[in-house]
Amino acid sequence: MTLELMAGDQSMLQGEHGPAVAAAMKILVAFSKAVGARKLLDIAGAHIDGCLYHGQAGFDFVERLVEGGGSVRVPTTLNVGSFDLIHPGLVKMPAAEEVPARRLMKAHLELGCQATFTCAPYQTRFRPAFGEQIAWGESNAIVFANSVIGARTNRYGDFIDLCCAMTGRAPAWGLHLSENRRGQILFELTGSFEPTDALFVGVGLIIGQASRDRIPVISGLPQPRDEDQLKALGAAAATTGAVALFHAVGITPEAKTLDEAFRGKAPEETIRISRADIDHALARLSSVPDGAPLVAVSLGTPHFSHHEWMRLLPMLRHIAPGRGIPIYVNTGRATLTRLKDEGELESVKAFNLIPVTDTCTYVTTIIERLDGVVMTNSGKWAHYAPGNIGVSVAFGEMEDCIRSAAVGHVVRGAP
């Protein structure tokens, strides 16, 4: 299949915009041919997932672009790194790792990227609009952009997302194209469900495991309290599977009706989800029973929104000042700045609440004690943390997490 390149693409490829852009375009062309794209399309923005230090290869790639005088051509946000640049004392990292981890984050800024360092760029001023073509990395951000906003991106991984940002172009394939956004597999919720946070996590876990490479459509989902519940659903679905787009009938913008979600075609398969299925999926996130002693609570994976903070802060009344186990809240620096400007964080230290920015507690060593149980309200955190940092996990609603922090052991259910 032939890839059609415009004059501007050829100009970049031939080095007329410098060696860094030429290298990025060369990689983008090879990638586009590999996925069978017929042409490239303009993008309105990008989100880069390469700030997390994994070793020399990623470091060298970005440094080469910097040395070549590279600069991104579209507004480009950055995902989390390995270091909290605002609270550097939080991260416990050997100097041999800290130096390149910091440098990798700084090198992206030298390419003209925005210092967002958040896995939730949709919470920033760079949030895309419905129908906009973008090139995003980070699984939860991708599924949120496609599903909740209705912007258009494929699942772009390290390096290729930055190549799109450097050229302002992306291959016209996959979810960039309308014909590929049709639902394929139907999930029907059977019975009556309250719109709890845990419900949305549970549904996400189930559709992620069962969808494989198909686009899921969910019917019977209660109207969410806010988009944070859809954020949690998408993050769980992208964690247990490869979901980059879901349609929730009557909720998400491309699924006003079941017929619209499937574009008039019949689903390839229908799977019914019962209360028992939800309970089973959620139970698998916890490795300890109620009553197990805790060493910490971790919230905000994906990053806590301003709305979630406004739900959390009143709950701290359950904790006596100066008591309670540490509560780590992962959040974007823009959200944290807004909270500080509003004076909302002046008293949180008394409740042992620790804001974390620029990174996340499951990807780097921040939590003081890793020899016990950490409680979380995040399906994504619960899924990854045992393998990443070696802790045991208890999953619960946000209210359960705070009540548990107050008493020092796992408490779930109505008080």
C-alpha cells in the first residue's frame, strides 16, 4: 500500500526543517507504512508518554532530538515522569537514577513541550474538543479522549507520539477514521445499579478483559455523577485490556442511542454483566480481607481532579488531627496550583495528607513503607502496584479509604 505524502511532509523528510524533524518524519513514515495508512493527517495536539525513565534508550532518543535543534509543532503535554519536581524530597531514588530521570523530564521541555507532567491532560487547559485529531500516549488519557470527549487518537506509544508532535502529523488509520469507531461488542448491565465509583471501576475491569481488540458498547450503565467516574471506567478497561474507545449508550457523545453506537449494525457478541460479576471483578483487586492493618492510602490514579479534591477534603473530618496513616494523593500540578490559590490545602498536613505531583506512587518509590497493605480507590493502582512496588492492596470507595486511614485498618461498606 502506497503512503501519500504532501509537499510539507516531503519537506520535513528531506531535512528542510532540520535534522530532528527529518528523523521524526522518517520514523513516522515507516510507522505509517507498517500500519497500512494511506496518508498523514494534521493533529491539533499531542500527549507524550516518554518522560518516565526506563533506561538509556528512551533517554538517548530524546537527547538526539534536542541536539538536532528539535521543537514540537503542536501544543504538546507531558505525561508523568519518575520524579516529583515540586516535592523532590518525596522520591527515594539512587543518584545514578535520579540524574537521568530529572534530565529526561527537562529534555522534553527543551523540545517545547508543556510542563504538565500529568496522566490526565484532559484536566488541563490543553483539553481537546470533540472531533479533534490528536496523537496521545498514556492508556487512560487515550480512552478518555476518545470515549468521553470524542476526540480522535490511536494508542500511541513511546517515541511515535513524540514524532507526531515534532511533525504535527499522524497516520490516517484506526480510530482517527470515522468508519473504525463503530462499536463491535455489547455489554448489557442486568439489574439495577447505583452509580457508585466502584461500579464504574468494576465495569471497566470486565470490558477490558473481554473486549480484546474490539470496541465495547455498554448499555444499562447509570448516569455517572461526574466525568471522574467515566475516567475510572476507562482507566480500568485500558489496564486489563487494550481498550482505546468505549461507547456508553445515552452517556458518551458518539452513542446517544444503541443504534448510533453500532452505526446500524448488529453486535458481534453480547455479554451480560450482573451484580455478581461486578463483585467478583472488584474482589480480585484486593489481596487482604477487611480488618487488615494499613501502612498507607493512595488516591488519584489517574490523577485526582479538582472535583475529586472537593469531595475528599470534607471527608478528612473522620480523622483526628495529628493521627491517621499517610494518605498520598496523586494529582496534576495545575490542579494543585489551583487548590493552593483557593486556600484549600492549608490544613491538610494535620491530617497526614501528602500531595504528589509529576509522577505516581505506583511507578516510583514514594510511599514511606512498602512492607504492608496500601488501600486505594483506583482500579488501575490496585492492578499495577503489587507488581511494581511490591505492596499488598485493598480496594475500596474513597469514603472507605478515608475511614480506613482514620482507624489504621481496612474498613469497607456503610459506616
